[in-house]
Amino acid sequence: MLLKLLSAAALGLGAAAPAWARVPVEAPEALGRLIDQYLPFLDEQKPAALDAEARLRLLRRARREVADLLATEGYFEPRLEAVEDERGWRLVLTPGPRVQIGQVELVFEGELAGAGDERLRRRQDLEHAWKLPQGQPFRQADWDLAKQALLDDVASRDYAAARITESHAAIDPATGQATLRVVLDSGPAYRFGELQARGLSDYPAELLQRYHPPVPGTPYRLDSLLRFQSALQSTPYFASVVADVVREGGDPQAAPILVQVSEAKPRRVSLGLGASSNTGSRVEMGYRDANLWGSANNLVSGLRLEQRRQVGYTDLFLPPDRAGYQDSVGLLAEHTNISGLQTRRQALGLVRSIPTGIIENRYALSFQQELLAPEGSVETRRTALAANWSWTRRQVDDVLDPRDGQVLNFQLGGAARALLSDRNFVRLYGRYQGFWPVFRRDVLTLRAEVGINVAASRDGIPQDFLFRTGGAQTVRGYAYQSLGVKDGSAVVGGRYLAVTSAEYVHWFEGDWGLAAFVDAGNANDERKLFKLNLGYGIGPRWKSPAGPLALDLAYGQSEHRLRLQFAVAIAF
């Protein structure tokens, strides 16, 4: 076996180790790193200052600790010797043979050990999934992980009180093999019982029922319990939530679900500062009351002042009903001045959200009035009572830092002149964003957007239902919402949108990465005049607590200029 010398002296550079150097150890590379990490006392010694007696004491201690350390890696016959020659005094490790897994015996007790095809298949699946099979090197860490994985697998479905009652690894130095034995008692099969809550003060226990707790009488599933716990934790009502079944002193066929909560303060005032390349610097103030009128109604209101956009809003979110539907009502007043277009908009909206696993449906009805003032053109007023349906499928490994998964959104909406609107129109919009892991740390992201507004003309349609693009997270290399239809010297929304993007991020060790990207897109009013604008560039990424922060240097090919653009890049 090749040996690697882990100090200047051991590397044979021709000089004895200086008085300040650590004790050199000659060992296989992987074991040398292990010794460096777990035997720090070797760093505290000065070889040149050790006399013969001190070296002998150090060797004895090193032999004991190295033997214990290497046993965890499956080496039970290591030899550690002291050598002194022209390269100086050092320790030389010969690890000896590594123990391999010989026989594995998994013994099941409790209800899981009973007769029946389903239990038999479950036991066979567990044996097949055992993570330390015959022929694999023995490591203490792998042994511990394999036992825990077996217990977790059994305890996550049906057998909530499963436990390992016996485990041992018998090492035979003569054959170099380990015989493993694990005895697992599944206990009885559990079913969910009634919900019990502790820690509630401001909110009634009935509120918990609205977040889909496991149904009484159904078989115990840990993932069902964790989904319920996560749903409660994501509400504004609770600072912490722990949900589990009661295992002791009850009927396993009706095990109560115990939820321990710590309530969050219902009222909160927030202040914030920020900036983006899209809308400039920002200051915002917010107020939240999660228990308005003492009925778990969540009031969220705020004022956001940006260089190119100012908005005030108030939203009232009702707690979800038993079917999981969540209704909300909101008011908004907004002023924008972007790409030569000034808008003043007031809106009232009603929304019903229906989340179902990774899919969410949203049904909205909004009434809005808009004053449109393009620079160099005619000022107009527009009114619309619009209905909209939005369908979103979000399946990513991490919403704030996705590496694998897809997000798909589709919207269908419209308005009619017969119902308080200035123009008949139908709006369709779709967006796709996919993430693929590459190598160990890198990520490839592909994105596409398509929008169509079916109407005789854009006149009379509020800008919220038309399309503009350009800026960070859209078509980089162009100013925010600068790609659209020219009206005077301003850019206004058009009836057609198409955007596509590819981005590759190489993540270095730690929280920093470097991205390269290509974007193409445009918004227009005539399909025959549609032409994609190309933008491309590079930029660093930083994994901030709010998501990856993107700072991009992008070149807009149609405008022949560079732009620096930044935003928080998260899955929509």
C-alpha cells in the first residue's frame, strides 16, 4: 500500500524536523488525515526536544489511541513503530488488514414478526435495504448509521414504538470478518387517535383541525405527522410546533396525536431597507395582526417606497376552512414610473387559495382602475373587473436554494365590457422553471415564459394584464420592463410575451458561486413583428438567508451595452 508522509521530515526533504514541528507520522493518506483530526496531542509535541524516555511514553500513548481510532475504521491489527534515520525521528503506521462484513443476521420481533404476506414483504424489503451488506468494509460509523436507518424505516410506518433491543458486531481477527446481529422489536402497529393540544392561549384548538391533521383510525405514518407539523409551523400563529403520537399508557389502535405549540406574538411592526436594480433603493414599513378580532384572521398591511414604485396595501387572510380553502381580501394603491410610463392604480381583490400537496390553485376576482400617462403620448384611464385562475405545481428540493426539481405555473383570466370593464379580453400565461444538479455542487437552470392577451387592441386593458419584460430575473442586459410596445417615448405593455433563459452556476466550497447565463425575450403587440432580444453575461452568487443573491454583469445585444443587475434568485 502506498504511504504518504504527512510532514516535511516524513516527506524526505533531507532535513530533520525543526524543534517546533509536530511529530511526523507516516501513514496511508486517508488514515493520516484521520490521525491529524482526532489525535491532536501529536501536534503539541516537539520531536527534537524529546529525550529517549519521553519518546517511549509518546509511542505507548500513540499506540493505544491509534488502535482505538483505527478500530472504528475496521483495522484491528495496526502496528505503530518509531523509526529514526537520516530523515529524523518519526512514527510509521502499518494498518494491517481491514475487516470485511461476513455474516449479517437481522431478527424481527413484535407484530412485524407475525404471519401474513404483507409483513413478510415488509421484512424482505428491510433486509434488502440494509445498508451494511456482506463484503463491505466494516466501519463503526457505517454500523451505527445502518442500525439507525433500519429503526427509522420500521418506525416511520405503522410501528411508532419500534426499538432495537440487541445489537453486536463480533470481529474474528483470524478470518478478518465481522458477524453482525441486530434484534429489532417492532412493538404493536399504531393507528392515529384524536388530536390533543398543549400551549394554546390566544387561539382555539379548533384552529389546528383546519390544517389537515392525520385522520383518526388511519395507520400511523410519520410523514403524515410531519406534514401536519410543517403546515402549522408555516402559519403566522405559532413560533414552534412539535407533533407526535402518545406511545405509552394508551391504546395503540387509537394513539392520541399530541401537539405542543408555542404561540407567536400576534402583532408585529417591521421596518426594512433594500435595493434592486429593477426598482431602485427601497424603504418599507409593515404591520401584522395575526389574531384580528380574536378570530385568527391575519391582517397584513404595509407601505413600500421605492425609487420607481410606491405602493400601500392591506390584506386580510381568513384562516383556512376544514376543506383547506383559504380566502383573502386585499386593497392596493400603487404609483410607478418605469421606462417612461407613469401609472396610478387602485385595486380591490378577492382570492381563494386551494393548496393540495405540491399543487396550488388560486381563484381571484379583482376590480381596478388605472391612470396611464406615457411620456410623449396621451393620458388614459382604464377599468377592469377581471377573473383569474392560477395553477402552480412546485416540486423542488429547497424553495430558497433549489438544486433539483421543477416549478410550473399556468394562468387564465379575462374581463368583459358587459361587467364593468372597458374592453373584452382573455389573458393566458405560462411559466416553467427547471433545476438540474450537475456534478457534486453545480446547478443548471432553464426557464421559459409565454403570454398571450386575446383582444382586438391593447387599448382599455390595464397594464397588469399586458406584458413587459427586461431586467433582473427576466431578460438581463436590458432595463427593467424596457422591452414592450413604444407609445410616445415610453414603453407600455403588449399583448404577446416570450422569454427563455439558461443559467449554469458553479458553486465553490462554502456559500459562493459563479453563474454564466443566456436570456432571450420580448413583449410586443404584433406577432409578425415579434423578435427576441438576446442578453448574456456572468455574475457571482451568494447563498444568503433569503435565497441566492445574484449580481450579474449582463450585455444586451440589441442595445450594445453592459448593465449591472442584482436580485434574490429564488424559485417563483
